[in-house]
Amino acid sequence: MTATAADVGHGYTTTGLPHRKIAIWAFIGSECMLFASLISTYLIYKGRSIAGPFPHEAWTDPSTHHVYKAILNIPVTSCSTFVLLMSSLAMVLALAAVENRDVPKHTLGDRILGSSKLWLFTTAALGATFLSFQAYEFTSFVHEGLTIRTNLFGSSFFTLTGFHGAHVTAGVLWLLTMLGIDFKRGLGPKDALNVDIMALYWHFVDVVWIAIFTLIYLIK
Amino acid sequence: MATTVAPQTPPRTADEPTGPWSWFATTDHKRIGSLYLFTALTFMLIGGLEAEIMRTQLMRPNQHIVSAELYNQLFTMHGTTMIFLVIMPLSAAFFNLLIPLQIGARDVAFPRLNAFSYWVYLFGGIFITLPILFGAAPNGGWFGYAPLTTKTYSPGLNIDFWVIGLQILGISSLAAGFNFITTIINMRAPGMNLMRMPLFTWMSFVVQFLIILAFPVITIALVFLLFDRFFGTNFYEIARGADPLLWQHLFWIFGHPEVYILVLPAFGLVSEVMPTFARKPLFGYPVMVYSGILIGMLGFGVWAHHMFAVGMGPIADSFFAVTTMLIAIPTGVKIFNWIFTLWGGSIRFTTAAMFAIGMVAMFTIGGISGVMHSSPPADLQQTDTYFVVGHFHYVIFGGSLMGLFAGLYTYFPKFTGRLLDERLGKWHFWINFFGSNLVFFPMHFSGLLGMPRRIWTYDAGQGWDTFNFLSTMGAYLLVPATLILVYNIWKSARSGKIAGNDPWGAGTLEWSIPSPPPPYNFATIPRVTSRYPLWDVKPPLASAPVPNTPMHSEAPAPTAAELGIPMPYHTLKPLLTALALPIMFGGLMLMHLENKLPHYVFMYGGAAMLVGCLYWWLTTPLEPEHHHA
């Protein structure tokens, strides 16, 4: 062991990556287990509700003879899925705009693509649109007779998608905070790490939705 | 300018904050480690008192010293306290103190998050412990099996305190997990590659992965239970078609890795203590690393051996029996490597060495009875009896706690600058060693004779009386042992022998700097070229008898400002953010009151405080601005 500190400055890290980048990946790994537990429970309880309404088929209440139609509305949710996926595209453009803030912009196209405010706003707006779809979906399910207390399907469905919605909500608040900072002092390459971390979180929440949409909505 | 006079006080830098208030705002990993140590030892006294009351109740048949209801609260809180409030935080005390020192770093990656973890632990611990004073403590066992813990079978606030308390404590462990993983990956000094990393840091690294992967599972299991109890969902409502095994699976997918979360840090400490006091490098270092990783990975594949009695069928039972037997292999490898480390060594029987050797012996006994349970037919005889209680106390008391004590006697100087008294330490060791064997060994017999766990009293004439009497006498021996430890800590922290940098002639980086280390740890970041860098300079066998007499300079170490090292601000934000959690969750518990006002005030007030403090925290820089690259 020799004590020299020639190349160990304050910003030194072993891997060369910033700390926050490693921490967010560890966090995402942990979140995978969180959603895995929720999705597994949904799948384990699939088809085990002793009374309807059910996700994919109609159900007649034996005592009231009321007919409940299949709950899941796949066309509507396909739209909201598309919206959320497009938000990931906007997020990529927002990060690129922040990273390339100092690159000179010549054409209108350059200026549009290079506007971090525009793309951060678009990402947040698409996220909020997804949440509106979810709010619509939840209220219509309740009107059709499915609440979180109705049966195992209701409990596991609302808890799973509710957790995902809460993650999207946190992401939208994060995006709006960044947008506020962008309006206040402008985001540049030195902020790219913070935007990058937010983007990783946002893409992760998107990927989880792809799993949920496939396993819960598309597979009968 | 070294003097030849032994110093009277531990070294400190001139600018170190002092006084009680400095502890609330600290972000220094060593001070946070001391906070964890002090708090965990306090909870240990509470959890120990609970155990003593239980043993007194069970000393003779048909005693009625406590009621059955209070007994339920005692065994639930004894388990919950010892696991979540004592062993895990004692390990966290060493994670905090040692990880940055062993890898040559100045702090953890996120010093404020680290303080946040501690405060969340403290508030969560108080939240879950306090209700026992009002007879409302959790009473469903530390495993909290649903549907037993649903509102139907457990009305009252007891289980609510447990669910919410554990939820709060989980946040502490997860935040610490992300922090230490980042620290170990990213803050190693130049040359400190993974295969030079001290074993304690390695085992801590494995444990952090277990924490971040296992805790989300119990978080969800607890969320389901919380929703069932507060919002009327059906996750554990058997009448609505729920699976009675859902909780057990989710709980043990967390619960078995949790066993390794409890024991691997102690393995790491023993792997530091053994080479130091045998004065030779750890035997089979790479195998020790790989076996630790293997234990961590296999730990996720054995959970259903806790559930052999529920009737999962021969295929599941066989699978989990085989994986459980497999995990004995890397564990056995570790035990042999410790023995081979001692083999041919020049052993110094300090208190720390005795605790480490005692730990290996005790853990081996617990491990052997553990392999016995891995066979489902044998397990059916043993499950839910005192045999299992004996088994896991050998592992957790004899393994984890004694390993942590070995660490405490070795590393006390790095917390305080002073050595623990060796004479008192040996008294502590021997009384503790005899006492713990006297409590836990007879439990194997009472268990095989059919005495069930968790019963509050029993009839005479079943062959259990003598064994229970012996266990209780052993438990009483642990009282003086623990009081000696407390006295030793209290006395030695004030007037113990000054330790100097390296009282034991050890080989790893933490011993190259003063005890206690200055706030910045390393004046210059070291460059590491081997596993025991200090022994390259001074071979272990050349070291003087321990403890060495320190010969460091009386002049105070230079301050961080003099060295130009940027230090994090002192801040109360982590404490305030952590405080918002019990306020918010406490507000949730008021939901069932007639008057909804306190519920709304505390829940939404706490949530607003949490968000507000987080924004305040995240928008304030960690250190003076000009140091940002």
C-alpha cells in the first residue's frame, strides 16, 4: 500500500459511473421484485374469485339474475398503452435535448427536437393522459359493479394497477419538477444525469405496464 | 512529531462538532454507526427482558405469572424486536462503520440517505415497541400468518401496529441497501478490486442484494394485509376464495433470505476476526467469497422448507428438501475454512477471538439441527416444537449475535477510540457461552418430547419440567452476562484503554487510520495492492503482544478544511423526512375512530410533511456548491 492520491480527485468513482446511476439500477432491481409479487398474486388468484364480475367473461348473479359484462375493455386500454409507450419516446427526446443543449440549432426542426421544455412537457402530458385513462377505467369498473372489495379479481386488479398508477403519478410529479427547473434556469448537459435517472425510472414504469397489459389484459 | 508518551484521550480533529445536538444532524457514517449500535443495544435489553419474562412463566408447569394474551404479545415482540430491531441494526452499525473504512472511502455514497435510514429505523422501532406498554402490542407471531392476522381473527390495534411498524422499518433497510450497494461498487480506493475486498465488506455486499430483493416481497404481503384490514379487500379472506398459503409463500420468500441477512454479516465479521487473532490470512479467501454468494443465491430457493407441514405434496417437498440440503455445502465450506484459518496460526485468545470461535461452534450445532429439518418426514416431527426454537436460537443467538459481539470487541476502538475491558469481556464471554447453551440445548429435548412452541403454560408430568427449568436457569445466567457487557461499554467508552490506530496488529485498511477515524477517514485515499495491505508493511507475526500500546502524536489530526476535503453539511432534513412516516402511518391507524378529524390531520399532514421535506432535501446541495464538478 502506498499513499499517493494523484488521480483520486473528489469526483473519483471506481467504475467511472456516477453514484446515482448505480443506485437507480439497484432501485429498479428492487422494484422488479415488488411488481413481480403483485403480478404473481394476480395470476395465482386468476379464476379463483367465487363471484363475478370477471375480467374476460360475462357473469350472471345467481340471486339477482343481473348480468355483468366482461370487465376489461381492451380497446380503451390499448389506446392508453399506446399513449404511455409514446411518452417513453418523448422522454428519450427530452434527454437528448438536455444533453445537446449547447449544440447550435439551425432549422426549425432542430429547434423543436432540441427543446427540452417541449419534450418534458409532452412526456408529462402523455403520462397524465395515461392516468386519466386509468381514472376513467377505474370509475367505469366501479359503475359496472367491480370495486376493490368485490372479489379476488377486484382486489388484486385494483391493487396491481393502482400501484402502477401510483408509480406513474410519482413520475409525472418528477417530470413537472424538472420542467419547473427548466423554466427557472434551463437544463443543460450538467443536468443530464438527473434527467437520465428520471428517464430510466420512466422507462422502467413503462416496461412494467407492457408486462401488466400482456399478462392481465391480453392473455385470457 | 510522535511522542513516546502514551496518549490520554483518543485523537480528534479540531473542527469536530460535539454535544448532543450534533448527533441529530450528523451525516458521518461512523457516528450513524454509533447511533445504530446504541439503539440496537437498547432494543436488545427490551427484547431480552421479554424473553426473561417468558422463561420465568415457563420455569415450572401451570404457572400464571403472565396471561395467555400477554404471553402472545411477549413472544411476538421478542421475535420481532430481536430480528428487526437488534440483529439487523447491529449489523447495520458495522456496515456503517466498516464498509467505507475497509474500501478506503471517505463516507457512504449518499450520506443524508444514510442518516434517513437510521432515523426511520429509530421511529419505526419506537412505533412497533411502544404499544406493549398499553397491552396492545402485536400478538400474531413475528411471522404474522394471515388469515390469523386478518381483522376477523385479530380485531384490535395489535396487528395494525405490527403491519405498519414493519412497513416503516422496511423503508429503512431498503434505503440502506441501495446506499451500501452503490458505496461498495463505486467508492473502492484504487487497487481495491473485488477479490481484494475484505470478507466483511463482501458479505455485507451480498446481504444488501438480499435486502433489496427480499424486502419488496414482504412489503407487498404487508400491503395486502393492510388493505384487507383497512379497506376490506379479499387477499386473505378464505371465504372469498383466497389461498390460505399466499401469505406463507410471500412471507417466507422474504423470510428465508432474511435468515441470511441476519447471519452473513456475522460470518463477515468472524472472517475478519479469525485472521487478525490467528495472525495469518484467511484460509481459502476466494472460496469464502463464492460460498457467501452461493448462500445468498440459494437462500431464495429454499423458502418452502418452512412450510413442509402444510401439505404441498411430494414434488414440492422434495425440491425444497434438496435445495435446503444443498445450502449446507457452502455453509460447511465456511466452517472448515475458519477452522483452517486457526490451524497453524499463532492464536491470541482475546475476547473477540473467543466469541468468534464460540460462534463457529454454536453455529455448527444450529446448522446441524437445521439440516435435520431439511428432511420433510423429520421436519413433521420437529416443526412447531421447542426443537425448532432451540435450532434457530443456536443460529441467531449463537451464530449472529456472538459473531456481532466478536466484531464489537474488535472494532469498539473504531467507534470510540478506546478498547473494551478484556477482563470484563472474558466474564461476559464465559457466562454468555454457558448461559446460552443452558437455555437452548435442553430445548432440543423438550421439543423432541413434544412440547409445542408458543404455549404460555403446560401441565406437569409430560417429561418437560426439568428441561424447562434448566432453560430458565440458563436464561437467568444471560442477565449478568448482558449487564457485564453494558457496564463494560459504559465504562470503557469513558475511561477504557486508548487504542491507537491498530491495537490488534490487523491487516486491513481500517486499521491504518486513527481510532476513532477523523471525519474524512483518510487524509489521502490509499492505493491498495493486496488483501492485507498493512501486513505487507508489518508482517502479522512481527506484531507486539496485543493490545499494542499506541504511540500516536498528541497533536490533533488536521481538519478537513486544512486538507481541502469537502465534507457534507450537517442537516436535520433526513430526520424530519423520517419523522413524517410515523405521523402519516399513525394517521392511517386513526381511520376507525368516530371522529375522522385526527385521521385526516395526521395522515394528510404527515404526507404533506413527507413530500415537503423530500423536496427541501433534494433541492439543497449535499456539500458547498463550488465542489461540484
